[in-house]
Amino acid sequence: MTSPSVSVIVATRDRPQLLRRAVASILAQRYDGPLEVIAVFDQSEPDEDLARAGRDRSVRVIANTHKPGLPGGRNSGLDETDRDLIAFCDDDDLWLPEKLAAQVALLEANPGMEVATTGLLVAYKNRVVPRVLDREVITLPELARSRVMEAHPSTYLAWRSAAAEIGPVDEAIPGGYAEDWDWLLRAARRADVGAVMLPLVKVFWHRSSYFSERWQMIADASDYMIGKHPEINDDEVGLANVLGLKSIALDALGRRSEGRETARRALRLDRRCKRAMVGLACSSPVLRPEQVMKVLQARGRGI
């Protein structure tokens, strides 16, 4: 039988060399089904030289016809595909050769499963740190409690029919921050999310990473997620996690008294919330969130 066909949506803006590396890693998949890449150029002119025709491997280039930004770019790609499966890949990440085959095998072995992820290799400066879950299933309560960093958007693979029911990527989230978490929460309301327990996507953290220090966006998006998802509000640990992140963002913006009170609110919900502890520490002039971020990124972790 023919393996399912796949569309991989890569939203990009002004990173031509990284984009070509990402596309090359997708086309190099050891997968025997039809595979296409849809490169969506956001606020930039599509590079027609990237286009490639072919029955089993092809690349299309299109412009973002939705709201400018990553969510709109991904939705523009979703509008264009008619394949069996859809996947996302950030333009600065790359797939390892066995990624797609392993995920399709997991989905086909579990008929009720609609979305699958994989583990990561997090590259920061000269260090590479594996991040892999110890289980093949991610549940809605787990996602409400924690963003599950291992479930990175560059690992997402979903049946297109399910993705249509889950709905488009939310373009109203401030700055597009946490749009991947929002989409996965909606997916997990329908069915548990699968996880291949191997690091099959390499994620590069660097100074040009879009969300690394955009603190106002992070604070606004935290409020948005709390308001949108009752699962977060209903879980004290999950709510504390989001509030803890917001407190760090407020500290970075110089709103330390507000950050301190937000951190204390989070700790009243969960006295073990690490983000809230960091937020409380950063509310003093001694410690800056940027310093904490550098230390965590060197260990393959984020705030």
C-alpha cells in the first residue's frame, strides 16, 4: 500500500540560508510516501528558485495571504494543501532523516491518534542537549499544566482531516507567541497526542530566535492564554506556570513591583512553581531575566 502523502509547511521571513537548510532536511527524509514542502514567505518576496516539481518530492513557494506573522504564514500553507498529513517545521530547524517515517508508523499503529510529535536535539552555541519524553502519549491535563517543551511545533504531524476540525492556527494571539501550545491544546481536547520517544528534530536556539526577548508580547500572550483556555484556569499548577512566566516578563520590562505580585500569586497557587521563584528573584535589581535565560539555554532549557 502507498504511504500517506504529506505536506510540510515552513513559514519564513528573511532567512534564506536557514530556510534552504530546513527544506533540504525535509526532502532528505527516508520516507516512501509523496512529500511536498510549502514554503510560505511572510512579509517578503517568495524565492521562486526554491520551487521544485516532482511526483514524490516537491517544493512550492507562496506568499502569506493571512495576517502577517507566523500564525498567518502557517494558515496560508494549510489553505494550500490537499495531502493526507500536514506538518510544520520552523525555518531555522531541521529534521533528522527518520523523523517522518517514525511518526507515520506511530499514527498508523494507533487509529484513534490524530497528532504526533517527537523528541528534540536542542542546539545552543557549541552544545547539543537531547529533550525526549519518556512516554508515547501526551494528554490534555498534561498540556494544561505544562507547555511540554519537547512537543515543539517543528515536530507536529497531523492527519489533515483532524487538523481541519482542530481549526486554524490562532492569529489573534499577541505576536503569535504560544500559538503552537494553543493549537496542541485544542488538538488534545479531541484525542491524546502521540510522542515518538526519539530526538528526531534539531532545534537551534540563537540570538535571532524570534521570541527570545520580546517580553511585552509574552506578558500579553500569557493573559490571552489564561482567558482562552479553561483547562489552564482549572489547574492551579498550570495557572501558576503561566503567571510565573508573566512575572518574569514584567520584571524584564522594569515593572518589578507588578512582577513581584504576579510571582507571589503564582506561588500561592503552587509553592513549587520554578518560574514564579525566578520571577520573584528577578523582581530585585540584582538578577535580570536575560541572565537566567542564557544559563537555561546553555542547558537546553527555556524559561
